[in-house]
Amino acid sequence: MSAPAAPIDPDRILATRHRISPYLRRTPLLRVEASDFGLSPSPLSFKLELLQRSGSFKVRGAFAHLLLRQIPAAGVVAASGGNHGAAVAYAARVLGVRATIFVPSVSSPAKMERIRSYGAELVVSGDRYAEALEASQRCAEETGALSVHAYDQDETLLGQGTLGPELEEDAPELDSLLVAVGGGGLIGGIAAWYRGRVKVVAVEPEAAPTLQRALEAGRPVDAPAGGIAADSLAPKRVGERMFGLAKAFVDPRVVLVTDDQIRRAQEALWDQLRLVAEPGGAAAFAALFSGRYQPGPGERTGVLICGGNSEAVHFS
């Protein structure tokens, strides 16, 4: 019998943070008034992880993999809608590791170019993330390269979980935190850190309700994988490792937002703060800006702006 998997807990997250922090930016926390966006006055904090190295939070998990695991001579291979691939490519360049990144055709040109700019081999395979993942797994089997999963491995959850202590140090007053969900590595890691001390709220596109479908079924199941944020929030299903964390520590109500609401949130972030968030990066704010999530009286709300790998600004 194999040994049971170690839990994703605060002690392991802190140990991971100690290991990877020399390679990360301490991204800023921006406190604003919700009334700046035409919302009912209440304290609002943005964690600006779109300013992280490689353009998203994903670099946390990427460095966790490359620093906590043994890297074979064949290097690493990953599948990604774009951000994870850019993060793995960046970490591999910094650490002198060969990297091959598989992306689907839906990945944005900006993300593909960023992956190439870090010196990784880029392979476009299939139309959606699931197809790129299958191709990457075949490559790992054939070459002996280390597979770095975007959301369903311990190192990914531990790396993304390092956002938890950083955010708690900068904003210990938070009552709630809105987090966009794709495969669930980010929200799973953060939930493992807070363990119910802050209300962690999952936000998903209506066109890719992976966590909502999993919670309804009692296990990860296939869900639609479309919409404006398909290159970052549409992996077909959430991870097995994060699902138990979500059931235990994430608010049971998943907030779903439309593509149009995500676009309007992007525009609002640009108009008010001059922040260029990609669709997946703006999804959590879309829940608040659209009114689909309404804080209670005096609720101190945090919003994670998780990615900024976008094309040039086109807002009118």
C-alpha cells in the first residue's frame, strides 16, 4: 500500500513560502472604497497578483514544483491555457531547466508570445485545455520529462497557497475573499491556509462552472469549457486534490458571472485604477461589480486580481 498523501496545511504552505519567496514579487494590496465603482460604500481591498512575475499568480506553483521536486535531465513539461505555461517557462529559465509547454488554440497570442519569450518550446495542441493536457502527458511518458500540472498536484496547491499568508499579513481585517476558479489550484491553496477564518468565495464564468458542477455532483465531473475566459478558467473539471479543500473551507455558494459582466469589470478596473486585467483576472471582481455577490453591512471584502496577460487595451 502507498502512504496516504500529506495534507495541504498551513505548515507545508509556510515551508513552501520560505523556499520560493526569493523568486517572487511581493505584490501590492490596494485599498479602495467600493463607492469608487458605484457600489454601496464598504471597505474593499484588491490583491494585485496580475503584477506578479510572468503576469499571474501561477509562478508561485511553478517555482514550488521546480524547487521541491527532482528535475530529470529531460526537464519539465506542462499543459496550460497560457498563464501556467508562462509561469513554468519563466521558472525554468530562471533555474536553467528545459521546458516544453503545450497550449490549446484558444490560448491568447499574448500568452503564447510570453511563453516563447522565456525560451520554452511551445506546442499548440487541440482546441481546449483538456486536449493540450493529454498531449503533454504523452510527451512526459515518451521523454521522461517531469509533468507540472496546472492545478491538481500538491506542489501547485502549496505554491498558490502562499498567497494566503501574504494576504493575511497585508490585510488581516478581511471578512471575505473573492477568488476566480478554473481548475481550483488557487482557491484550494488559499482555502487550505485560511481554513474557514475568512469566507472564501468561488467565482466562475457561467460558461465554465467547474466547481459548481463538482459540488452539485459530490465529486469532480466534466463541465462546459467555454466563454471569454476559456484560456484560464475552463479546464473541463476541477482537481481531485482541491475538491476536499473546497468542500471543507470554501463558501458553498459558487457565484457565476457572465462574459458581459467580466468585460464590464475589466473596463471598470481600467477606468478607475488603470489596471489591465485579463478576463480570468477580472472574474472575481465581476461578481462584486455586477451585484451577483453583495457584501453584508460592514463586510470587509478582498478581491484577488489574479492575472494580467492580456492584449493591448481596447476599452473605449
